[in-house]
Amino acid sequence: MKKVISSTILITLLTISLGNFVLAQKNIPQAPESFEEAESLGRKFIENMPQIIKEGFKDLMGWIKKIWASYVFPGLKWVWHKLVSFLDINVEERKPAIKEEFKKEREEIKQEIPRVGKSLWKRFKELIK
């Protein structure tokens, strides 16, 4: 309890003392007195805006690259590695069965081709008649 009270008092004193430094500024910005001053202030702001956006975009891209390199990419790399290893094992186990099925399908297609070709020719003749 003593630590909480002492830290609270310390933070309060620091806040009060730092607040006085803000009041000691010599160049306190003033609101423009005329429309022309407001217009020139707005023009300066608009002229500097592209550079501000550009710098902000560079910072944002730096943060995104850091997050990608440290968190996202290693996670995706791990998932990809697990997926490839799982699929590789699965394919290697089923490879002989796949080859047999492929041979059966090839034989069935060879047997069906003459029959389908004749029926197409017959249909074509019927359409002409």
C-alpha cells in the first residue's frame, strides 16, 4: 500500500512539473487573424501533406515487413512444411494403387472408343436422313 501511495505522489509531482514546461514555450501557435493568413496556413499544410503521407507510408510498410518477417512468414512456412510432408506420405502410400487404377481406366477407355465412335456415326447418318 505504501508503494502505491508513494508512486502516485511521484507521478503527480512529475505531471505538475512537466506541465509547467509546456507553459514556458515562447512560440505558442496563434489562430490566424484574417482569412488570408488562414488561407496561407492551409496552403502550407496542403503542400507538405504528400511528404507527410509518404513518410507515414514508409513507416507503415516497415512495420508490416517486420510483422510479416517475424510472425506471419514463419507460421505459413511451418504450415506449408506440414502440409507437404502429409501429402507426400499420403501419395507415396497410394502410388501403387493409383497406377493400377490408371491401367484399368486406360483399358476401359480403349474398349469404349470403338463403340462410341460407331454410335456417333450412326447418329450422324440418322440426322442426315
